[in-house]
Amino acid sequence: MSLKSQRRLAASLLGSGESRIWIDPEETTRVESAITRQEVKSLIDSGRIRLLQKKGVSRGRHRMKSGRRKKAGSRKGGQKPGKEAWVLKILLLGMSKGGAFRSRSHVDEYVKAHQLQRKR
């Protein structure tokens, strides 16, 4: 009940590998009796022997991996107000080395009290 030679013939006729050849399990006796290329070709035409589709490489993992990129080169606008506030805070924290401010919250209080932060 070996269909090795029929599979090999079908693969050469269809121009693919032997692993992609599908043989109808209900028609094994009919396929087994096919010896010549012509007989195998007639089985291909009748649909008893078919070519399986190629297995592709799934892109699912890549889609999960590649999310929205938010680094500097892909951003446009909208960062300036936040940056100005940050620069101001850093400059004022520089003063804190001399003991001018007790903590960050004290810096924030000072900025609000003296209205140093720009309004949009």
C-alpha cells in the first residue's frame, strides 16, 4: 500500500516537493494502481491528487513586537511646554545645592507662588 512512487511522480508533474502532495485517502487503491505519468496526471485532473498550499511565516509575533514608537525622531510638536517646565525646575534645583529649597515640593510651591511657569 505504498504510494511513494505516485507521490514522486505527482511532485515532478506539479513542480513541487513530495511533502506538498495530497492524496485522497478514500481513493488509495485507485491511486496505487496508477503506474505511469499519464495515469497520475489523470488523477491530478480529477482531483484525487492535489497540491497543498505553501506554509508561510507568520507575522503575528512581529505585529505584537512592533507597537507605536515614541522616541525623539518620530514625535512632532507638543513637547515644548513640558520641557520648559522641566528646565525651570532643574535650574531651581541647582539653587537647592546652597540649601535654598528643602525639597521638590518646595520648588513647585516657589514656582506657583512667583508665577514662573508660563501659561499656554
